[in-house]
Amino acid sequence: TGNSSCQICTLGCATCYSGTNCTSCNVGYYLNSGAATCVTCANNCITCTTATACLECEIGYRLGSSGACVACLTDISGCQSCVYNYTATAVWCLSCQLGRYLDTTTNTCLYCPKNCTTCLSSTYCLTC
């Protein structure tokens, strides 16, 4: 009676009782309440309700029509890293590939001037 020793929760559990019965899960897992276990979300998904129903994707991915996370780099030509804004339901480019610069007004990656490897704008070259 009165055993009050701490036990480590199983993988994926944020909180649990008896070490193996999860009551809440870490990011990237969802609670299978029937089994009281945490199950991994699909690839590139950080918040989900089931293995195939993603609610929020990792940076660089957006929620596709099938409910899976797809790379948002394909949405903006020349984009190197991006984020999906769930409030605005839009993809925002964070940085562009070498030889391009980010035009924040239009959210596009435009080409640097000729012979310029990295630039800040069409008129400001950083490296040649």
C-alpha cells in the first residue's frame, strides 16, 4: 500500500499512470484512448487525430487535400525553405535557392542580377 515511486512513461506519452497507460501525448503523437497508448503521427506531421488525419505539419510542409503533409517548396518556384500559415491558409517562403532572392511583397523567389550568386534584391549583390 502507498507505493509512490515515480515511473517513466512509455515512448510518446507526455503524461501517464502506471507507466504504460498514456493520458496525453507528446508532439508528433496522438492518443489511442481505447488502448491508452500514444501512436506516431504520419511523416512530417506534428499534430494529428489519427495516423492519417494530420492537423498541422512541420515547417517546410503544408496540409495536402488528402490530409497528409506535402512539401510546400513545390508551391513557390525557387523556394528553399517555407512555412504554411494555417490562419491565412497560404504558403510563405522563408528563403530562396542560391542565385535568387525573396521578394517579400509578392512572396516569390526572383533571380539575382547576372554574375551574382547571392543577393538581397535585383540591385544589391552580396557575392559574385
